[in-house]
Amino acid sequence: MTGKTAIVGNGDGIMVFKAAGVATFPAENEKKARDILRKIAKEYQIIFLTEDLAKPLTEFLKRFDEAPYPVVVSIPSGESEGYGMEVLKSAMERALGVDILFNKD
């Protein structure tokens, strides 16, 4: 694994990542995103996936939790519904046993 980073998403918004050296993979729907993820999973260590595509692929994305790489990270897209933050919160609680980022106490 070479430590390469990619983003899979819907729309032109992902193109800004190209300037930072992130490989971009446009996907207009969840079927296309799933196909792309299958193809790039062995080549990229970190894969960002826009929230609008990650949410319908929740069950499919669980397979990536079983291996250390790639790390698939949901990021907000357009009108964020908070799905990405919920996934992050769940992962933190699973890894650490506590909610250190979002605990208001």
C-alpha cells in the first residue's frame, strides 16, 4: 500500500480535491460508487466518499471495517444531513469505548 488518497463523489465539488493531489472518481449514483470502490480499494489507503453516496451504501461499507486499509471516510456533500458525523461518532466510540469528540458533558 503506497498511502495514496482518493475521493469518490457526485458532482464537480470533488474536483477541488484534485488540487491537493487526491485522485478523484466521479460517481453519479450509489451503484457507480460501489463499482469504483471495489476497483480502487486495494490501491488507495484513504478513500473519501461523499455523504450522499455513503448513506445508501452503509451495509456495503461495513466490509471495509474488517481490514486496516482502506479507510473509507464519509464527508459532507451539499446539504449535509449529519450522516458523516454520526459515522465518525460511532467509529470513535467503537475504537475508544467513549465519545471523546461529541460528548457535551
